[in-house]
Amino acid sequence: MTASPAIAAQVSPITDYLSGLLERFAALEHGTVATYIPELARADPTDFGICLVTLDGALYEVGDTRVDFTIQSMSKPLTYGLALERLGQKAVRARVGVEPSGDPFNEISLEPSSGAPVNPMINAGAIACAGMVAALDDDPLELVLDAYSRYAGRRLETDEAVYRSESETGHRNRAIAHLLSSFHVLDVPADDAVDLYFRQCAVAVDCRDLALIAGTLANGGVNPVTRERAVGEGVVREVLSVMTTCGMYDAAGDWLISVGLPAKSGVSGGVFAVLPGRLGIGVYSPALDDKGNSVRGVAVCSALSNDLALHLVRPGERIAPPVRAQHEIGALHSKRGRSADQRAAIRAASSRTAIFELQGELGFMAAEAVSRRIVEAQPQPELVVVDLRRLSRVDRGGVDFLQALADSLWATGGALVVSGPAAELGLELPLSVTRFDNLDAALEWCEDELLQRVSHPPAPTEIDLAEHELFAELEPAELERLVPELGLLAVDPGEIVVRAGDPAAELFLVTRGSLSVLAPGTGPQGRRLSTVSAGMTFGELAYVDRGFRIADVYADTDVECRTLPYAVLDRLAATEPRLHGKLLHGLAKVVLTTLQQVNAEVAHLTG
Ligand code: DON
């Protein structure tokens, strides 16, 4: 599980900015290294590292980011998360509260009635959590190391010297553990609980690990580099909430105002801060202020928060509107070719449809915006497509409202479908909402459904040659003269008919079945450029420039085509100019229809 973070570019404005912070705050030389654990006194107060990790795994680091130190109190949220994960909220809450104490980390803050520690970030609460984990397994340290390692994305171990040093001198923590025992908060002997606590505090990390721990919490419990889950999303929410109110002890209020990020510090001089859904930050510099927090760590987090506007509370912040665009099906067709009368029928009934392109978050605001537009529209659309492609995040509330909207449309005879990569977004759709992989497929559904609703007769699967679009202007006698010149091609479903790159020698006139023109090399299930069916033409573009095929064409069904060799067309130019002119005019119309579709698509993309 070794992390191999995507190394961010060395020449980067982010790295430059972080280097600037390093330079600026290296001038802060006050504060003292913790000495109450003798081994910690060996830390070099000039060590200074800053590391930042994004949720897509980019890691920026400047300064002493590879220097080992012990995790100390920064272990507390992780063990709290482990206890929550293993025992559930109810069992943990019975032993540890979640109220801020406003006291220093080693204050004996217990509920007067129950003796339960007031929160898991103070020592008493952290020892209670260690006690819960110690009761879980014969080798509880392994549970702890395994969990922490998943956060960091590499195997972590305890620093034996620091552990022994604290174990030999940590009388106050031993006393707290025995006090907890007297209140029956511990299920294991007090010494076992405090021993695990000392060991977890002595886990060796570096500044990068801190950023990755923060990044994992920011990412809902999944390490942004290894993509391994360290802790469940529900637990992360509780852990971050407690960090927000209690993570910085008696400096928590000040921290919340000046930095505004859930964070945890340790007496070794590390601090990590979390911007949920966005970023993890780790800072290391061992000199501490009078509250036991790294002087430079606090300064860097505060500067980062102010300079980069990371504060959780951003009054007046306006997010991008959730509905990026709204269309009717008449302006936004699928890639299935339609006959002229089908196109006319779709255009005429277009106001019965609405296609919403969402962006940003699918949450309550998006659901509200979509439902308001539907309710206020005159007439109200019956067929609704919601395109999720540009979403970056999905909230359960948004999905619930979407389902409610689908249900209410269904109840009045309408339908709502969604299109886009639901799995990538972690979107679990209720079964009653139909999902298409892409917008094109959803638009085709919308057109088919609309044609059915206006009772438009289904397109014939087979036509007579005389009804083909290319021959619309031909006299029967002209067609009769042409037919012997045409080739015949019959293919089975799934067969490739035309391959990109092949030299082109003929036009294809579909008389039965349908074929899909797909982006080159994307395979039979590849990206669709168009679908042509009986009565339509393909291969016309290569005729114009005498070039090579530019796409792959597969038969969707059992297919029959007539083929018109380019050589025949060329010969007609000399022998039958009138017939040749009519065929060219037919071809121009085919190209025009394609162009109109492309124009509509470009308008949609740039609109
Ligand atoms: O409980 C102790 O004394 C330490 N092992 C951990 C304290 C700590 O890091 C407090 N945080 N700022």
C-alpha cells in the first residue's frame, strides 16, 4: 500500500507560493519545543515543512517534509474514527461526549455525573477511545497501525524511543486512565488503555503523511493517492465535526475564526487541517506556542486560509447556477438520423420536452431549480432529460428530490430520465429513475417517446428504392436506367461495413435495417456519430473529397444497401447530365441535413 503520490510539477505557482510561506514564517522564531516527554526535546526547532494534497492526488511539498516526528495528539481523531467504525456511534457516545471543553489538552475534563470525558480530542477522551480499541483485539496496536497506515498510504510504525520516554514519564495520563477506570469508562485495565494511547501517540510520520491523513478525511475517508478507503464516510463526518469544535483545545474558537478548517495539532509540532471535499494540509515545525500548538503551523494555516479563501464559512459566496442550460428536443437531437417527416413531428411537439444540463453539485439547489422550471413552464414538459455529465458531486438530498420529481411526472403521465456517468459520481439511483450512459442515448429515447405520443407512424424498416432520399427527384424512367448500375450489399447484425482509413469508392443507400457510424477505432460499442436507417445515405463525405473513410460503420440489424459507385456518378456527368444533377442535388440535401444537425450541436456546445 505504498503511496506513490502523483508528483506535482516542480515548476508550479503552488509550490512557489508554499515556498513563499516557508520563507515568510521561518522568521517566526519564538515558541519552544515540548520537553515534558524527554525524547521530544531532541527535535530541531528550525525544521519546517509544508505539504498540500488535492483530492485527485497531486501533492505539493516544500521544506522539511521528509523529517520523521511522532504523531502525538494528531492520532486522536484517527483512533476516535476507528472506535466509531468498530463499535458504532451509540456505544462510543456512551463513553465519550462531543462537547468542546475549552480546556488544555491534558485537563481532566469529565462529565460530573457519569465521569465520561467531554470529548475525544482531550487526553481523557482519547484514552477512553484507546481503551475501547484495546478491548477489540489481542493485538490492538496492529489495528491502530493498520488504520493509520491506510490514511497515510504507507506502512507506519511506532517510534520505540518516544513511546518508552512517554511511558516512563506520563504520570498524569496514567492517573487519568485510572480515574476513568474508577468511573467504569474503560473495559480494559487502565494500564492497557494508556499503554495503547502512548503507543499511538508515538507513531512516526512525516509532513507528507499529515497532508495525506488530512486529504483522506477531506476525501470522505478514501486516500486520494492510493484510493484505498481508510474509514467510512459517516464516521468522517463525525470526526471532522469534533475536530472543528475541539481539535485545537483552548484555542478552538480562535482557530475557527482565523483559519476556519477542522484541524488537529500535536505537541511534536505537527498540525493537519482539512478542507472537506477539496484539500488536505500538513505543516510541521516543532516550536510550540503557550497552548501547545506549532507557532509556524498556526501561522501557515491561517495564511493559507486567508490567501486562498479556504475558510469553511464564506459569507456571500455564490456557487455556479446548477442548471447550465435548458433545451427542447427540437434544438438538440440525438445522433439517430430521422426522416424529414419525423423531424417535423419532433419539432412541432418539442415544447413537451425539457433537457436540463446540470453542473456543479446535484443537491437540493439543483433539484429545486429543475422542479421550479418544470412547474413554471407553460405548457409543462412531459418528457424530461437530466444530463448529469458536468456534475462534480452528488448529495443524497438531490437524488431524493430527483426521484420525487420523476415520481410526480410519472403520476401525471410524464417521464424523467437521467444521462451521464452515475457510477463515477457514486450516484446510486433509485430503480424508478431510468439512466442512460450518455446524453445521445437519452435524447434518442426522448425522440422515440415523443413520436409515439404524437402517434407518428414508426419508421419503416425496409423501403423500396424509389422511396430513397437520394432518388426523390428522379423520374421512374431515370431510376430504371440507374438500377442496373447499382451494387447490392447484405450484412448481418454486428458486421463492420466500412472501416476508417479505407479508400472510398461508393455511396451506400440503405434499403433495409440500420447502421451506426462510430468514431474511428472505438469498436462496435464505440462513440456514435450517427445512425442511418432505411431510406438514408452514408459514405457521401468521401465522395466529395475523393478521400478515405473517416469513421467505422457497423450494422445494427440485418441490413441491405444498394451501392452507387463513384465511377458511375462520374460517368453520368458526361452521359446523363440531368440525372447526374438530380443525384448531386439529392446528395447536397443529405449533406445539408448533416450540417444542420452539426450546427445545432455546436450552438448547444458553445451556448
Ligand atoms: O498526551 C500527551 O501528553 C501526548 N502524548 C500527546 C499530547 C498532544 O500532542 C497534545 N496536543 N497538542
